[in-house]
Amino acid sequence: MKLIITESQIKAKVKSLGKRISRDYEGRELFIVGVMKGSLMFLMDLVRHIDIPVSYDFMAISSYGAATKSSGVVRILKDLDMPVESQHVLVVEDIIDSGLTLHYLVNNLRTRNIATLKVCTLLDRPYRREVDVKVDYNGFVINDDFVVGYGLDFNQKYRNMRDIYALE
Ligand code: IMP
Ligand code: MG
């Protein structure tokens, strides 16, 4: 495994994202939708750097088809506990690759009469997009390496590592 982003780089980035989000949403309340399970660690750190009123809930989704590649055909395994109607929603993801998962989620949330919708991701591979999705906040742009740690897994493992590594 090769170290690509250190714990202290993550900490600094999460702090600055939290500040930016707090500034952008000043005077409003924010409703964060975390995409399980990869984004949980990021979300828990991020909300502690947000100083406006915030609520959060989680969605769990699973894509049909090959495990290594996102098919875009997505199934909701866990939905939000409560309606998000008229809320300012921020979707928090661990990583966006083809964009197919996020595209499905964004379209789904848009049918719920929310006030605004933005997207925040820790990691991004923008050149891999197969569908156009708008990402409002991104932490780090990374290359093709499959990455693990800080919530991201390979076969459910390595989520607990504090730095982010490329699997070799
Ligand atoms: P997309 O639908 O192609 O954008 O895939 C996004 C999802 O695939 C993410 O939410 C992750 O769950 C997973 N994923 C993509 N790349 C990686 C990686 O390098 N490590 C771990 N999970 C990944
Ligand atoms: Mg994910």
C-alpha cells in the first residue's frame, strides 16, 4: 500500500471545507445527507467544523452489477428517516468516480421538494465522469489508483485507517 494523503492533510482540508460551508450557508440551516458507509468518517469530522445549525441523516445505496465498476443502476437500502421537504440539502460523499451513483441520488432527492441541493465529496476523479454531476465542494482530486482508508474500503476492509492509501 502506498500512502497518498496523510491524516494531517485530511484534517486541514476538512477544516477548510467546514469553514467554507459555514460561510456559504450563513443565516440558513443545513441538512446533510451522508452516503453510507464510506463517507461516515468524513461527515463526522466535517460537521464538527460547521458552525451553523446542522442536522444529518444517512442513505445507504447499493449498485446492481459488477462490484468493481459502478453501473448507475442503484437500489436504496436505507432511506432518510424523515422528509427533507424545503430543506437546504448537502450530500456528502467519500469519492466520486463515474458520477453514476451520485447522479441517481441527486435525481432522487430533487423529487422531494427540497429548497437547494449541493454536493460535497472528499475525493474526486473528475476525468472519469460518465454523467454530468455538479460537485460544489471537493477535497482532493486523485488519479486512477484505487484508494482505501479514512472510511473508504476494499471489500469492507481498511475503513479504519487514519490516512488514505493507494492499493497496489
Ligand atoms: P461512481 O458511481 O462511479 O461515481 O462510484 C462512486 C462510488 O464507488 C463511491 O461512493 C465508492 O463507494 C466507490 N469507489 C469508487 N472509487 C473508489 C476507491 O478508489 N476506493 C473505494 N471506493 C471507491
Ligand atoms: Mg460510496
